[in-house]
Amino acid sequence: MKRILAGLFAALLSVSAWAITYNNPKLLDPTGSISGQVITSTGPTTSPGWATVTLSGLGGLAAANNLSDVASASTALANLGGLSSATAATTYGAKASPLSQFAATTSAQLASVISDETGTGAAVFGTSPTITTPNIVGVTTGACAAAGSVGECKSATGTAVSMTTGTGTNCASIPLTAGNWLVAGTIAFVPNTTTTYGTVVVNLSTTTGSVGTLGSGTRNSLQGSGTAFNAGQSQELSTPVVPINVSSAATAFLVGYATFATSTMTQTCSMWALRVH
């Protein structure tokens, strides 16, 4: 009888110890949890509890590979419901990999997943594109476009620049970067009160002091009736709008030329350049 009582007492002590160590989890009681947590085991000697499942908890999947490194994550893939490496590689895109991991995508398919595109047709890239019937909106603020862009504009002036008879003299100049430009200028020839002169020429050139030839499209000239204009009479003359195309940095010169005698001549001018390509 004593042995039976001793056994019952030992059993009661064991149950009591177990009750102290293990508490039945309140599986449906959310007390102490936060949204998204699950009930997980915390080991063989403590009660289960609420916890957040991490990637490392999904069968050994490491945060560093995120299913992209399928070779080193084979154990994790197997634990995720038998997912194979081939299925992961072809079904799920890897965040660290480029778009080339997916099938070829057309411009129309790409446009279907973009919400703020403009225009229709094929995607356009930056080097030598061919665009049909584009509508390019220019600068609407009254300012010049940025340097290197279509609509970039420059200007220069010259004031009281002394001249030598029969010699081309730079009145102003504008530095041009590679591209296609439209350039024009105006020169006012201002003689002394006693100066006589017979010819004045304005010219645009990428060569300093160059007068060019009549009819070249870069020169405009005016000759006085008879042999000379009235002494001391100023003249103002403009060039045509001249296209200047340069493949590297160059300078556009506004050049004045006059034949005069008796006294002195100066020139005052302004010029402008507009990038069209």
C-alpha cells in the first residue's frame, strides 16, 4: 500500500511540475499578438507563442537570396511546398536580376503596364532615333533653351569698334558648340563728320576678319551712288539669316568692311545665334 501511495504522490509531483513548465496556448486568444503573427513553437521546454515568421524561418531561406539564388536555397525551395529550382527561376522574378530574366517584351506590352506614358508606337531611345510626325513642345517661358538643346540662343554686341579702310574688322563674335545654327547680325557704320566712303560690307564667317564673296550667302554690301556716300553719313546694314553647321566648337564672327578716306570710321553692331539641331 505504501508503494502505491508513493507512486501516486510521485505522479502528482510530475503533473504539477509539467503544469508549471507548460501552459496550454490560447490558440484563439489574440492577447499579446500583433497583426500578421502566427503561433510558433519556441522549443521543447517552453510554451508556444505568437511570433512573426521571417525568411530564415521558412526552411532556412536567407534574406540575402530572396529566392533568387535557387542553387543555395534548394532546401528552402523544397520546404516551400515542394517548389523546384526550375519553377522558381521561370515563374518568379528575382529582385536583383535585370528584366532580361523575363520573356521578350514589345513596346505595346510595356506601354500597357505604364500609367503615365505619352504618345503611341515603339519605344524611343536616345541615339539616332527615327520619329514620325513628332510634336516637340518648345520652351514657353520666353527664355532660351538649355545649352545643347534645340532653341539654345546666344547674342553679342560691339560698340565703337575702330576700322581700317579696306580691311575686314571683327565687330562681335559668338562661340558655337557642335551643331546646326542660324546666325544673323547688323552693323551700323559710323563715320567722322568729314569722313567720305564708298562701300560698306557686313559678313558672317567662322574665319576671323573674313569678308567673303558677294552672293556667298554670308555677305551683304552697300555702295554709295557715284563714288561715295555723303561725308559723315552713317549707314546700317544687316546680314541674311545664315545657317552655320559645325561638327566641333567654332566661333561665328560678324565682320565689317568699309572703304573710306579723310578721317575715321567706327562700327557698332549686334548679332545672334539660334541652335536648330
